[in-house]
Amino acid sequence: MSEIRTIKWGVVGAGHIARRFAQGLAHVRDARIARVWSRRGESVAAFVERYGGDACDSLDALLASDVDAVYIATLNDSHAQYARAALLAGKHVLCEKPATLNRRQLETVLETARASQRLFMEAMKPPFFPLYRKLRAHLQDDPIGPVGLVRAGCSMANVPPDHPSFSLAEGGGALLDIGIYEMFLAVDWLGAPLDVHTLGRLGRSGVDTFASVHSRHEAGVAQLFCGLDLDGKGDALLAGPHGHVWIHEKWWNPVRATVSYVDGRVVELNVPFEGGGLNYETEHFCELIRAGVLESPVMTHAKSLQMVSMTDAARAALGLVFPGE
């Protein structure tokens, strides 16, 4: 039996989400952090001391190393730039959500991935969680019928005022930091968006602090909301003709779901996760690399394009434009 190849990771960024990635990677078989780079050298030093790997003094040095894949854990405004650089250097790329600020940037990244013959995937974690996979399997065996309504939302009132989510220059705002999860849920169950209607408001820094999005899709309608200044529940509803599913808080880190049927039956699903949850998407990505696959069949390029098309339309309705767009 041949030995399983160990995937060597380079991490770009050394903040909170990079640390969560590292914590999750400890639960992924045959994968390790090999190189780390960030614009803040002190953060890199603290990161490698705790999670391992070698510190790089430049992005070029990381990309010139022998890493197989790069995880991009920087702020939203730099995702496209770093993703293209890594792909052009011949590395596979797992990029933290949102993949890019807008559809134009994502199309350019995907063109680079195709030309470089490298795997690119947006790090959208929910579909890889054990509960989400079990829910999919359950509805395949005991369906509620075609899902025609997705309702989901989360608004967090305790975001510190100096958090990057409030930074216009760094691509912040509720839609890209929170709403992108809900956009995923809508396109995953309802298909491509056909119409997107948005009401909301911009805060003092210029980013959206609350947005209510109603969208029509190939298979139904979505009702979504996201915010940075209100306290709103983080659950989700999937409705079909024969029943509905309630994914309990926090639905994007799913543990519990209740399936209620019109005939009165109720099925409770409860599946804990380990490692913080990012390990599941990372394990999937490593398996794709070993198999030589250049696009995830779960988190497809088409879904990423559909999601960013929704955020583009929602931002346009609110008049939110990032520097350089």
C-alpha cells in the first residue's frame, strides 16, 4: 500500500482566522504548516512559536518554497491579489471567504487558476460540517420535497468599532463578512440568483452595517439579513412542500437541526464537530490535491460566482463601493 502524501501548507496572514486554521489542521491527517508570512512580523513569530512552520520574510519567499498549498487568511481587500500570486507560483489555493471583493476579481482569479492548472476553492465551511452532510443525506432518504424557501440571518451587535469589519479600505461590511454565508445557503439549496433586492444602511465608516436581502433563484426565494449593529438570531430555515428544516444557532457552525414534516413527524439531528470546524474543508481540499482535481464538487466555482454576484447586487443597491473598484 502506497504512503499517503503529506500536504505542506503555506499560510498567508497570521491573525485570528489563521490561528483557527492551524488549530483545525491538527485534526487533518497528513497535513502540516510549513511556511508562514504576514505583513506584521511580530504576528508571524508568535504564530510559528505556537503552531509550527518556518517564518518567511516576504510573500515571494513563501511562494518560492516547497509548499503544496496556500491558505489565504488576510483581510478581504487582499484576497484576489494574494490568490493570483500563489496560483501563478504554481500553488493550490484555499482562500478565506469572501473569495474576492467582487465578481470581476473572482473571474480573474479563476482564469488564473485554469491557466495555472491549480486547485482554487473558497473556504466556505458549512457544507463540510458533519451535521450539514448528515442533513443532506437524511433529506435524500426522507425528503421534505424540493426546497423553495431559504431564510437565514445573523446580526452581531458586539463587534468592536476598530474591527476590520468596519473598514471600507479593507473591504469590510456585514454583507461580505456575514452575509456571504447566507448567500451560500441560498445558492446551495435554490441555485443561481435571478433577482436580488436589498434594503439596508451604511454606517459612519462607509460600510454596510445592516442589510436585508430578498432574492429569487432558479428553485425558489431567499430571505436573508446580516448586520454589525443589531443583535439578531443566527438560525436558518429550509422550507419544502412536505416539511421544513430548522438549523439551530449558529447555523454556519451547524450542530443541531430539526426536520418537521407536514404529517406530524419530527426528526432531530445532532452531530457535534471537532477541531473548530475549519478542519473539514481543509481535509476535503487536501483530498482534492492528492486526487489531482482542480475544482471542488462541493464548493464549486459556479457557487462562488453566484454568491459574489449577490453581494455585488446588494452593495450596488446600498451604494457601497470599495476603494479602487
